[in-house]
Amino acid sequence: MSYTLSPGAIPDVEPQIEPTDEEWRQNLSVRMVCPDCKEDPPNLVEDPQAADVICEDCGMVLSQRGIDQRAEWRTFANDDQGNDDPSRVGDGPNLLLNGSQLQTNIAFGDGSLRSKELHRAQSKSNADKGNKNLLQAFKQIGAYCDSYDLPNVVADAAKHIFKDAEDSKNFKGKSTEAIIAGCIFIACRRNKFPRTFREIYAMTHVSKKEIGRTFKLLEQMLAGQEKNNAGKAKVMGNGVVGMQEGYRSTVSTNPEDVCGRYCTQLGLDFKTTEVAKDIAAGMVRIGALAGRSPLSAAAACIYMASLLQNNIRSPKAIAEIAGVSDSTIRNAYKDLYNDKDILITPKSIERGADVSKLVKPTT
């Protein structure tokens, strides 16, 4: 509390409130009493169906439409299926599908012939062939990504790219499998989980040549969309509006990105993996192994790093993981050995890299 004092005035001492031992208690004397009967204690009951409070003696309704605070586990599933589903709503709208997705389905009812005919007729009228194909493709993309332990962000990106390809109408006559393979390939690169054509082929069983063709067409489509719709709003479905995502054209696979995955499959430790990545980054910087496959270049970097860290993996073991021949790894290692003074940085030496452990390649 504040006081306004004149000049020279002495403020009064504020009175101190003495604490009491008695705690605060709720006043239980305030009760709802029937104004007609006026009985105390009142004989009131609650109707759970109508949510009303009623006097049991005279029948007067004291309150209406009360809120039931208890949990509600009514089942909204079809009784003929024998389910005990407590859910009250269906699936949320999928922004990747067309239409409002708010159709009402006719149930089987008592299982009579007329109910089945009505259900069948409504299913035919509501059937959207475009959504059916999209759902089948999305399910296939999810199965492929799960089988190769790809994260959900890759699967979602591949589904978005497939939806854009379907909407563009530029891939008529193309195999759905090839489009799916190309979408997964681009999604892996865009989210920094690169996979090679060989790995996508092992995943989808689409030829590498067909994957490459579809990949180029998809890149042209996405680059054209980015050019035409840069900064524009895009209706994603069901009234949701988002900004058009910019697309950056992907480049060839970076050996540094592949080294981490191959080192994990070979059982190499963290320090060896980091040394292999440092060698791969230096190799790209100075232009060593230019023109060679990124897989063979990454395999050679891993072989050199395993020698430096005295955690040796043979070229044959690395070749089985990388999918290249062991002779290719040895030939690439020769070129790396000639540039070892540049590739082996002080950071790699701090991680335990020992140059004396390197094996001189045979001529």
C-alpha cells in the first residue's frame, strides 16, 4: 500500500497482521436447496442422460444441460464387425490427396441385400481413381523406405514429388515403378541421405538406365515449377495454403556423404569415420580421383583411413559393401597415396592418424 506524504511529515507505522494457526476452509453451508420443498438436506438426483439436476421429492428441475465430467467411451465402430473402438472420429484429411475427403459412408446395417446394394452403389459413386492410384503409390513408397531404414522425412518428400508428378500430367505412359524410384532417389539427395542408382535398383528392381531417365525428367519438372511459382502461395488441399518450396538441382553423389554409411556397415569407429570424411573432402578440394565413380573414391578413402588408424579393413571387405571391385579400390588408393601429404590434415593426425601405417602401393 502506498501513501502520499507532505514535506516533513512522518509516515505512520503500518499495522501488522498477526498470523493465525487456522487454515482456510471451504464454506460448506452454501448448498442447493429445492425452492419448492425447501428440505434440508435436499434430496437431489442427477439424470445422466438429460444432464439435469432434479428434486426427487417434487420433481422440480433445478439445473439443465449440465456438463458431464466423466470419461466417455462410446463406440462408433460398426456393430457387425465386433469391434470395441473408442475413437469418435475418422482419419484426418491427407493433404496429398484430392477432394475434401469428408464423404459419409452407408453402413451395412442389418446385413440385408438392400443395405449391401446401397453400400456398393455409394462406394462406386465415391470412388476416386486418382486418389486410389495415389494411395497405392504412397503405400509402396513407405514400404520401400521402411525396408531400407530410410527416415520418414525421405518418404514424405518422395510422396510430395510423386504428387507433383501426377498433377503435372507429363509422365503419362511412364511406369509407376520408375516414377517411384526417381522420386525416392531425389528425396534421398535433397534430405542428405544419398543413395546410388545401384542401391535404388536393389530397392525397387527398376533398371539403372530407367531410373536415370526418370530422374532427369523429374528434375526438369521441379526446376520448372520453382521458376514459375517462386514465392507464390500454393493450395495444398482442403483449404490449406503453403508457400511454394524452392527446388535446388541435385549434383552427383558426394563421396564424403557415402563414407559415413559405409564405415558404419564395416564396423569402423567414430575416429576412423571422421578421418575418412576428411580425406574425401580433401580429395574433392584438390581434384584427386577426378572422373572416377564416387563409390570407388569413397571406398579408397575408407581403405586409407583404416590403415592410418590401424583399424584395417581389406579392399575385398570394403568392395563387398561399396559394390565395386577390390582392384578398383587398389588403383584409386595409388592416386591417394601420391597426394597423402595434402590429404592427411593436422586434424586427422589429432584424431590418431599415423602416416607410417600406410602401405606403399605396388606398381
